[in-house]
Amino acid sequence: MKIKQLLGVSIAVLACIANVNAADIATESITAQAPETNRQESSEEKSKDEAKDSKDEAKDSKDEAKDSKDGATASKDEATDSKEGTTDSTAASDENTESDESDSAPAEKFVVCIDAGHQEKGDSTTEPIAPGSPHKKARVSSGTEGVGTKKAEYVVNLEAAMILKELLEKENITVVMTRETHDVNISNAERAEVSNKANANMTIRLHCDSINNSSKTGATILVPSDTNPNTKGIYEPSQAYAELLKVALTDKGVKVNGIFKREDMTGFNWSRVPVVILEMGFMSNWNEDQMLADPSYQRKLMEAVVESLKVYNKK
Ligand SMILES: [Zn+2]
């Protein structure tokens, strides 16, 4: 056997070992129990039934208020975390193991999953908030609507998602969509499973915010928890991308309220691949509601997503 062949064999063996590790990590995260520290629901994943719209609206706003409080704590936390390095980077690089041996192979397939939040009708039947968790939340909530335009959030989310798909495909990036129509019933856990099956390099979940404070504006980025056993393996790449997205949005003049860790998101807790939620802005603000309904503003936001994904893919 020539030296070249020997080298080839050892690389193949190493790749196998790496894949086994990846599978182990994935299995671990499936079976791990989620800590029951769920404090509140967000506007995008409400837990209780949606019997009355008005009740929901009120709940939404309350949730958002709590969310922003949470955000403050979360950003404080950011300073103190830096330990997960080893496992996380292993998991992240495993995503790209398949066929390349050299670091500088840009032709490698880069897969982005886009999840347009919500759907035409919410589904208040429940599903576990995380694999193996006894805690349950609505499969998918109905989302919010524009204070002035009365446009439904699920419509804005899909409009933006379709623009993002078009822009990414222009860049020869492989796109997987959780939905392309409104009349679907796909739970948040099922949406995560779409990304898992596609082995997506990044999942972008698109949503809009709503809060009982009409002056609140700006985009907000949510990432999975770095402490929850279900998601600590995907936290690091998700956070790394979130930071790039924040820069890209800010560069385009979009206000970003921050990057907040959340462990109460079903769609995060079931994900085995990196994922972020982009809350594109507040539909409860008159002006931002108009902007979010405008295809040119949606395009501007999605251009920031594409630019940051391209940077992320190069790293
Ligand atoms: Zn939402």
C-alpha cells in the first residue's frame, strides 16, 4: 500500500470516528430530560388554548414584557459563559465532515432551513416542550397581527421567508422550507424535525413581535439556551451566527434590541442543528407595522440574513 493510500485510509477511519461521535452527541440530546424551568411563553409559542383573540392579545403583551425583562438577565449572562467550547465546536464541525479533508473547500453544500413562523390557524393541542419532557405547549400558536395594517403575522413571516429563499438560491445555497403556504398544520417540534432531517447548517425562524407598548420597536434575535441539555450542543454556532446577523442588520440601519437566550422554545429544544429566531420587528408599533408589511423592508431584512449567512459559511 502506498503512503497516499495509507493516508486515505486513516482519514476515512478518523472521519468514521467523528461521525460516531456526532451520532452519540445527537442521541444524548434526544434522550436528555429538559429542566422544567419554563417561566413564560413567548408570542410565538403560547401554551394555553387560544379560545379568545382578545385574551390572547393581552397574554402576548404580558409575555413580551416578561421577555424583555428576561432579555436583560440573558445579556448579563452572556458575559459569564465561555466554557462549552469543546463539545460545541465538535458538533459544529461534524456538520461539515462528509467529504472534505481540506478546510478551504468553499464548494461544500451549505443548507439553510427557513421556518416562516405560525400558520393560518393555530393548533392549541399540545406537544412536549422538549424531547422527553412532561411539560407541554400548544403545537403552534396563531401569532399576532399588525396594529394598523391588521396583516397577520403568519402572512408577513411567509412573505419574508419567500424573499429569503429567493435570495439564498441566487447564492447557490440549498434551502429547505418548513412551509410555503398558510393552510398547513406543522407544530414547532415538527418544524425542528424538518431542519434535523435536512441536517441544516443553520435554521432561520422568522417571526414578528408584539407588546403592550406601542412605542417599542426594533428587531430581536433569539438563540437556544447554553445550559439546557437539549440545546447546549447547538448554542455556540447559533450564538456565533446571531452575532453576525446583528452586525448585518445594524449595518443596514435596522435597530437590534439584542440577542437573548431562550430555553422555553419548543422549536429550539427539538432542534439538533443550529437555529435562531429573528423577530423582525414590532407589529404593535404603528410605523414598524407598516414597514414590516412592505416588501422592500422585508427584502432589506432578508438581505442582512443572507449577508450574515455568507459570512458564517466562510468561517
Ligand atoms: Zn411569532
